Amino acid sequence: MWGVTDQPSENLYMPMIAVVDEIFDETPDTKTFRLCFEDKEYAKSFSWEPGQFVEVTIFGAGEAPIGFASNPLEKSFFELTVVARGKVTQMMHELKRGDQVGIRGPFGNCWPLEAVKGMDLLVVSGGCGLAPLRPAILQILANRKDYGEFWMLYGARTPADRDFKYDLEEWAKRDDMHLLQTVDIGDDTWKDNVGVVTTLFDKIKIDARNTVALNCGPAIMIKFVTIGLLKMGFSEDRLVTSLERYMKCGVGKCGHCCVNHVYLCTEGPVFTYQQMRALPELKL
Amino acid sequence: MKASETWVLKKTDVSKFFAGVAKEMRLVAPRYLFGGDVTFGVVESPGEIAWDYGHVIYPPKRFLLPHYEDMFRYECGPPRRIRLEAINEAPPQAILGIRSCDVSAIRFQEKFFGSPIVDPYYKARSDSTVLFSLVCNAPPKKECFCICCDAGPYLNAGFDVQLTDLGDRFLYEIGSEKGTKATEAGASMLVKAGSDDIAERRRIEVQADLLFETTAYLAKAIDFISADEVPDEIWEELGSTCFRCGACTNLCPVCTCYTVDDRAEADGSFTRCRSWDSCQYAGFTREASGHNPRPTFGSRVQRRFYHKTSYPYIMRDGRHGCVGCGRCISACLTKLGVPDVVKRIRRGMHKYLPAQDRAAEV
């Protein structure tokens, strides 16, 4: 007999059913999925912080950890931005409106947006690394007066590879934040900077003693951004990064995401450079 | 009859006693297979139990953390309607004749799976399991080093019931509420232990301590590994002989890492299933992009030893992640068992330590 399990269950490995409400194309290999829980009571109790993630079950394929990418103030739905890479994410890209997925979570810690109130902010992201930072940016913009100067640097491979182009357009128009963009390879329409994201460092005017940097992007970008920011005088506990690893359970049991003794899924994914330096396996 | 009391059970009553226990739960015990091998399995009658066995290569951890554990089933139809059905099977069971090292390992796993987040599958199984451990008073096998790991050959705590073979009788120590409850059915067969029984038990303890051949001087290696002082060259040299077979972690009674798959069934439904994984496999950390943060054999051997023998993990788990059962020594084709690696790290470090440290280091 098949039982229909729509109630939140005690078993943390059982997913809750959510429905694909809308799908947005971001880049040729990236889509954003807007999801709503079927159980409206559960949807009301579901809350999360920027930086956290969920385990998404694509029925028939398996499960993968994906970070929240939407506005955390929006309670009726959440969005996940996914690059088609592995078995689960490729199958996720074939979903249509109305299809069901399984959701477990939210898991992990969050960007320290409370702790850095009153300080200047520098957000550096590359490629799809903007996705886990987007909720943080939207939350910062919603509470703009709580923070000082707000600089944002975004790099992508080509102009077409930029995620959230609709947001970038809007953010570029705002006068309460500075958005600088760059691409590795430009095209005829591209008027902005060409080069890796660190080439934008000469163009920003910040006081490193009163600024917190939030970074997310490919490992190689994080590395050079960190080197550059340390040179600019950032202290190690003001460089904040979201790490990622192959992951299965999301609750610190399966062992895959361990870096030394730290489980990225429960103690991360957001770490300061100071915390990361205490993990020899990262070889920083 | 309560926890921490000591009794005696005559060997002529053993089968009858455990037949009584079997009314409440299934019995998992060592039994001889054709050809004389011993392995743990569900026994139909207590007469099958190999009370005189030495050691088993295949630890009984699979009765708490099965190789393949079904977590839930789902059906992808009718179109766009997913139906989920939870699975959590935990038959009441008594594991009889389990050795002290394996009991210590199960207690380690219970702590790991029980905090800070509770794993419902492991908890259900461990809640319905009673451990009747059996003190090792036969000579240990040459690979055993539980004595270095505070995990045997006898236990002072952690057992539900501990049996010690005193020739024609077992000393029967009750260590927990669960043990008390499982004893109720056969209570009439137990008699209070006398001073000679206790004295005999002490003699066996002292005797057992003297018989170990293998010792693992873990402390020094824990220092080096925790401080990340072991150079990559040593890890790569160790890793250069690894076959990536995973035997060390699969046979380890402590190891818990698992992977998760959605298995397609013949009727078109799917079962989410978790199964043992090993940090020694290259695919353990390989990401969908192909990037692997632990790309070399050496980095994976390092991972295994960081988890087993480093202070941060000792602090987290309350003990080191090795119980000295020696199975990795028996299983590894290329001497990557815990004591061998510890020794090779200690000796290998001589090359890298300043001369004055080296002198103090023999």
C-alpha cells in the first residue's frame, strides 16, 4: 500500500513535496526554479536565512544540495538557481511547470548579515556564485540603511553567462550601491570591463578597516580574491566565503563534505578566512 | 536484579537461557559456517551459537548500519503525483557474543548518529538492540591492539550484558537498563556471583592484558597528524600502494560514511537507499564538474587517518575513531592498517625533524 506523506515528518531524511511554479532561463546552462510547498501549513512554518541550502530530490534521479537564490522576505515561494552539471541537475533542467520535487532543509549556516550591520560591504562573486549571494544582496538592499557603503563586483565568462541579468540591470541603476561587472571574454555589445574579477580591485574605493567582504565563486576566483583583499588590508575574519563540497545527507552524517573535522553541511557552508585557515586540508 | 549486578550462568543453562531471550527478539550471534569460518548472523536456535569462537573478520556493525538500508519508497505516478512511503524497519534483536572492540565501536556510532542531529534509522535500530558482549580470554589474534585504544579485551562500561567464560560457567554482568530487561525472562537460571567467580574474572583480565603482540603507539602520530606536520611526501608514499579497494573502511567497525542512491525497482517505483561508502574511493569527494578536492591516493589515506587519529575528532567523539580490532591490518594487502601507518609516520618523520628532536624520538 502506498501512503501519501504530505505532512512534515519526524524523519529528517523524508523530503516534503514542492511544486515548480515557474522556470526562468538565466544562461544557456542555468535555470532558476520557483518552488512552492504543496502543504500550505508547512510552507508557513518554512523559513530560511541567506546562505543556507536545501536538499532537492528530483524523483527518479536522486538528491543534490542547492543554495537558496531568492528574496528571503518572500514567504510564499523560494527559488533555486541550478547549473545542469550532474545526473540530478541535468534531470532538473527537464522539469516543467507543475512538476513535483522533494525538498529537505533548510540546512547550514548563513551569511553574517546581522553581525556586520553598520559596516561597509564588498560583495565579490563569479559566475553562478552569485546565486547563494543573491538572497543576501536582496536582504541588504531591503535594509539598506543598516549598512554603510555597498560595493559589488561580479565576473562571468561572457556577457551571456551572467546570471540574474534582470537584477544586475536594476542594481546598476541604483545610486545606493556600486555595481562593477566584468567578463573574461567580451563581445560587441559589452561596454564594461574585460578581465578576471580581481582586475576590478583598482576601481573600488573602500576602507578595508571597516569593510566586510562576502565572496562566492569558483575555487580559483576565491583564491585570487582572497590574496587581493588581504593585500588591500582586510583582516582574516572580515573575509567571508561560502564553500561547497560533494554532499549527500545535509545533516552531518554521510561524511562526504567533511574538511578535516568540520562538516560543511552543518557548520558551514559560510566560513571566514580565519576559520578556513584552521583547516589544514584546504591548504591555505 | 539491576544494572551493575554480577551473576553466574551455568553453561548447561545457556541454550535454555537464550531461548527465553529469543521469545522477545531475534538472536544475532557468531556461528560456524561450512568449512569452519565464523560469521555473525541471525540464529534460529541458541544451540547454533559458536561461544568458543575467536574473532570474526566481518564486524556485526551491519545489524545496526546495514550495507544497504532502504529509507523510503516513492512512485512517480499517476502523472505528476509523487507518493512517498517511509520505511524504518528495526526488529528487536540481541547481539550475542560480540567482542568488546565491536561494542566500543557501536557505542561510538550511537554517539555520532545520536548527536547533535539524530539519525532516525540508526536510532531505531540501536534502541531495539541489546548487546551481550563476550570478554576475550582466548589469546588475542596477532593483529589485535584494542588494549592501545581503550576498547578491550574486556569492558568496564558500555555493555548491556557482559559475559566472561569461566570454564563451566559464564560470569554475567549487567551494565544497563536494557540488559536488566533482557535478563528478566531467564532470571531464575542466574545465581549471585561468589568471590571466587570475581577473583577468577580478575585473573583472566590480568592474563589477557599480557598476551598482546601488536601495539600501536598512537599518541605521537596523533600529535603529528593533528598539527598537520606530516609532510605530503609521507602521505603520498603511503598512498602509492593503496589499491582503493575500501576494505579498511568497510571492515572497520567504527566507519559510518554512506552514500545515497535512488534505486529503480522492477514495478516502476524507486527506493531511496543508503549504502556504505569509503573515503578511500576517488569518487567519495568528486564533484559533478569533475573537480576533486582530494585528488590523490595520499590525500585520501590522510583523510582516513585524520578522522581516526586527530585531537579535533577525539574532542568531538569522546574517543579516537579506532578500537584496535586489527581488521584493517588483516584486510589490507599493502600494510595500510592503523598500527603500520602510525609506525611509518613516526619513522618517516625522522627525515623531517630537526636533529635534536630526532635523538629524543626513538
